[in-house]
Amino acid sequence: MSKAIELAYQRAQASSFVVLQSEKSLRLEVRDAAILWPDFTGRITQYHKTLGEKRSFNIVLNETMLMTLRTLEEQRGIRFRIHEADMFSVQDIDTRGCEQFKVHYINVKVNINSAYPPVITLYSQVQDPKTGTYSRSRNTLDGEKVSVLDSATLVTSDCEINVYQSNPESPYVSAYLKKLNAEQEIQLEFGGRWDGWENRLDDDEELPELGPTEVNPATGEPL
């Protein structure tokens, strides 16, 4: 079983769509989005030859969300490209007797270099291990800064996506990110014991002298 797929599928059970539509436009607000295989960096692959050219992520669908998309297809005469992934590996099926089933998801494009790029805000909350108090911050991510989302541990995410047919030759509509609010979980190294120390040295300051160094009289090397 893919751990990423398993966790995303579990989170998707709390997800929901809010449909915002008019005669000429369609937007989907995703509450508690379950994000799978993020590529906010736009990594180079056999299909994408330029770094940062194609950025995207995937939203896992629960049954209610899947039904919402099917209803929109009927009402508006459109088609969503709904992808599938196996929940279980062949080894899981053989050794554990798992019954295979499909996890459904849609791809969302992140056009960060467009004239109207998406608004992406990362929220962070850190607890001081000594005082127990929390420090909270939020940062707007633009340009290459969005790449940090690929390695961040996201606790919860809400996003809004625009849906339209960007390629008239394709029978499918595309989803483009309009707005993303995400909260990350900060992992404290060594229990946070070193996080309270201030860096008192500026870039142009000299390091303090450490005093004479004892040497080995035979080799002249420092002890």
C-alpha cells in the first residue's frame, strides 16, 4: 500500500466541494482538501523539460465529491479528467488478501508565472517547548517560494479552483488554482532544545578568538 495514497484517502473523507457557478463560469471551493503528489516546484521529467514550467498537485475525491463532479458534467455538458490509482500493491493483495479498489483524484494546475497568479498563503504555528506558548505566522508564497509546499507537512488545506476548457481540442476541462490556504506542521528537531538560541553574529562580524591551541610537539598538529 502506498502510504501517501492511504493518508490522502483517509483525509479525503473529511473533504467537501462548494460549487460556485454562473452561466459563464465555474469555480470549486475545496474544504479540507486532501493533497496528493504535490509538484509546486515543477520538477523536470521525461514530459516536462524545463524546471518550473509545469506545476500542479492532485486532490483526492471522496464519493460525495465524485458524485458532485458527475452531476456538473451532466448539467453543464462538460467532462472532468478523473484519474484513478490503486490503493493496494500486488504484494498487499497476495500476502494480506486485500480487495483492490480505486482512489479517484483530479489534477490542479498551478500557473504561478501567469499575469494573474494564484494567491497562496502558508500558515505556521510553533509551540515553544519551554513555555508552552504558540507563535503563529503566515506567509504569502509567490514565484519560486511555492516550492516549499512540496516538503512541508500540511495539516489542513482549503483551496479555490477555476474550471474551464483551456484547450479547445480537448474534450476535458482543466482545473487551475486560484487560491490556497494551507497550515503546516512544524517539526522541531531534537525536541526544540536548540531553537531558542539567537544568532548573535552578523555576516560582517568576526568570530570570537578561542585562545591558543595546544599542539602535539611531535607532529605539530592541534590536539
